[in-house]
Amino acid sequence: MATPSTMEDFLFGPSEVASGPQYLALRNRIAEGIARGRLAPGVRLPSERQLQVNTSAARGTIREALSQLEAEGLVYRRDRSGWYVSPPAVTYDPTRWAGFMTYVTEQGRTPGTETLSKEMAPASPALADIFRVSPGTPLYDITRRRSIDGRTVLIERIMVDPALAPGLLAHSLDASLTQLLADHYHLAVARNRIDMKPCALTGATADALGVNPGTPGLLVVRSSFDAAGRVVNYDHEYWRHDAIRVHVDLAVRERTG
Amino acid sequence: MATPSTMEDFLFGPSEVASGPQYLALRNRIAEGIARGRLAPGVRLPSERQLQVNTSAARGTIREALSQLEAEGLVYRRDRSGWYVSPPAVTYDPTRWAGFMTYVTEQGRTPGTETLSKEMAPASPALADIFRVSPGTPLYDITRRRSIDGRTVLIERIMVDPALAPGLLAHSLDASLTQLLADHYHLAVARNRIDMKPCALTGATADALGVNPGTPGLLVVRSSFDAAGRVVNYDHEYWRHDAIRVHVDLAVRERTG
DNA sequence: GAGTGGTCTAGACCACCTT
DNA sequence: AGGTGGTCTAGACCACTCA
């Protein structure tokens, strides 16, 4: 997929001369630097106060430009450390059952997983409904942090029915859970359901991701079912919004106007 | 629709414990009001200066809270008019070939389409590659604006090969193009490819959507192929980021760790 | 300890929408 | 014409990171 500037060129021809607000002029300069590769992924931008000197703008104006770029996923911040050029996003294809470790590796990146907690917890009414068990039935409750090339990109909370995967918590969960469920428990996923929506990263999730509370993120909710329609796992993934892209390529199911 | 006084009572009544930045406290109050249905979709929030009086915060702080909510898709702004509660997003299922008119209607909303331009334009090298024609070959080039319940949600630019749909531009394009291609030209889509990524809405795109330049958006690029692998249409959709959700539900193609 | 971003204030002027 | 958001300024103090 081409870069945003190329898209814009495609849509409306040669870009007009920038004559709008100052913060957009700064945004454009930085965005251009990134598009042309002069600002490589991971590179730290000059400090806000340095940019003030270079642009003779107030700090608020500088931050407006940076926030814009952050919303577009071009830069990200490390709390009280600085602003950095975002690495490329990984492409997620919900039509495949390839786990995180697989598709990240396939894209030439290095995945990492760290288990933050694993425990048994009684099913809430909502969860009981999803798993078709009685409320209060114990479920495995696993929280993990996952990274790409050393940068944390998501926090996930996975629920698994112990009836389908007894003793699951005794295993190391820092590898592929997808693979573990398949190889050790012979749980074949037949159907996958995925929902995505923007969200705010708050509280413990924001802490674990190392972002400021309120940072925009993307919530991916996945339910995997086996051939019998049982829920193999139910998973909430809180992503940094700049770390994931969606790509779907498939035969159509229906032809409607 | 809540009256202004009711809304403000709700927003500034007894507060629960709120540590942390002021702007997050305000964000939380508004977000809660929306979640509980006290602030209905389409309702206008009090003006920034009114919120200043009620919260004794500086205007910049108020705007910080509102921008956060905007990034989460909970509120949107109408330029120099005010801040409004966002309507629910429509759910988009890329595994179906249902057109915009269909899935919006199915979700109980009212779709609208307006053709902004239709013309023939020579294929750029990139487009020629996609359509497998020689660069410079004329293609239909259609720009449309689409709305849900009267609110503009996307601008799209569609490219169609005249060889597959001769005389296309003579038809009204304000209805379903999907249906037109199927019914009149018997073009059956066999494969669909979709890419999604965050983008900035700028220039003419932002103007046509009625948003400020730089507003974050979502770019959806769709390619539809017929059984022979020919590109039936190639489409860029620039969405308001709060207007669309992705939902996928399907049998898995592959089982990999 | 120096420097960074995070938060906040209190103004200002403007273009534009609304009535 | 009055009110709205859009943009910008020039400060301030704080919590935290980093060397």
C-alpha cells in the first residue's frame, strides 16, 4: 500500500501550497521527512523546546503538530523521554489463524511475549454467556504483554475454559498459545470472530503498555470456536493504534446490492 | 434529547474520586455520560467557554479533554459550530460484498450518496499496473460523498475500467454502484481485497468531508476482482474514523502456530 | 542535576457559523 | 452581531528520564 502522501496525490492531484496554520506546516515537514526516509523509524525527534527555537513557535503549537502526527500513527512518544518515529505497522489478516508469533516473524520482525499474570477466575455473567457455562464457573485468565522488535505493542487478556485445556496454566505461556492449544490439546479452530474498535488506553492497560493514560488505542476482540461451536479462547487485545494494519483478501460470501 | 440544564447537571454534579490530570477528569465525566446514555448521539456539548465556567479550568485544558474524546471516536466537532456526541459507528464486514447502501440500511440507518464528479482520466502507471492496462488508458474516475443519517462519513474515489462497464457514467451513480455493476453489467465479484490504515484527512478530502485539515481518518482501499481475476473496481474510501467498525466472522483458512 | 515531556494558566485575535 | 471554535503566545511548575 502506498504512503498517505501518495494517496492524497492520487486522490486530488498535486498538493496545494501549504498556507494554513503553523502547526500543519510543521506537521507536513516532519511527515515528509518520514515519507522520504530522512527520519527513520525509531529515530528521536528534536525536543519540543529545540523545535521551538527552530520554528519560533510557541510550545503549544509544536505539541499540536506532534499530536497530529501521533494520531496518524507516524510518531509516538515515550513518556518524558521524547518523540520518536513510529516503526512500520504489522499487517494483521483476520482470515488466517496464524498467531502473533507467526505473522510478526513472517513480516521480518521480531515478536516477544511476556506473561504478566495467569490465574483462575470465576466467570462473570457476560463471560459465562460467551463460554456457555454457568456464571461463577472458573475460567483461566491470562494477561500477556507482546512486543515487536522490543517495543511493546499490545496487552492481551485471554480467557480459556479449563474443561477444554486442563492444566493450561502449568505450561509456559510466553510462547505461542495458538500452537500450545493446537499441539497439546488438539483444539482445532474452525471459526474466528473478530471485532475492532478504537478505544482509550487507560489505567493498568496504559501502565503495562508504557503509554500515558488516555492514549488512543485499538481494541481487538477475538473469539475462536472449534468445529462443535465451543469457544476455544476469548481474547481482548489492546493495541497501540500505530502498530497494526488490517488486510483482508478473500473470496466473497455473498452478493448483495 | 436531554436539555442543556439536565446535561450540565449530569456533567457537573457530585463527582466521584478523580485523581490525575484535570482534563482526564472532564473526559471521564463526558465519556460516562455518553456510556450511560445521558448524552445522546447528536447532542451538542456546552461550549468550550461554558465548560470553562463550570470547571474553572483554562480553555486549553477543556480542549485537551475534548480532543481525547474525539480521538476515541466518542465526540466529533463541526467547524466553528460546536462539539457533538458521535452517532454509533456502522459495522463493516469485509468478507461480504454487500455495498454501503445495503449494510447501512441493514443496521437501521439511512445511507445517502452524492456524486461529486465523474469523468474519464488516463491511467497513471500505478493504476495501469492494477488494472493491467497500458499507462494512459482512459479509466472511469468517480468521486462520491456518502452519509449516514445525514452526516457525511466518507469520500470515495472509484476507478472502473470502461472495457468492463461501457457507458457507466451515463447512469446515475447516486445509488448503489455495486448493484449497478451486477445488474447492468453482470459483473460478479469473486474476490475482494481490503486494506485499512489510519490517515490524516487533508486538503480537498477534508473540505469535502467538512472536517478540519489534519483530522484523523481511516483509509480503506478496496480492490474487487471477477472470476477471471480482472479488477472490477478499485476504490479509495476516506472515512471519518469514528464512523466505522470492522467485524469479521468466518471459517479459518489456515492453522499455524 | 539537567533536560524532557505533562499539565496548566490567562490571555489574544481571527474566521466562520448561527440567528 | 454575537457566539463559536481555531489558532497562537508566553509564561509556569511538576514528575520523570537519562546520563
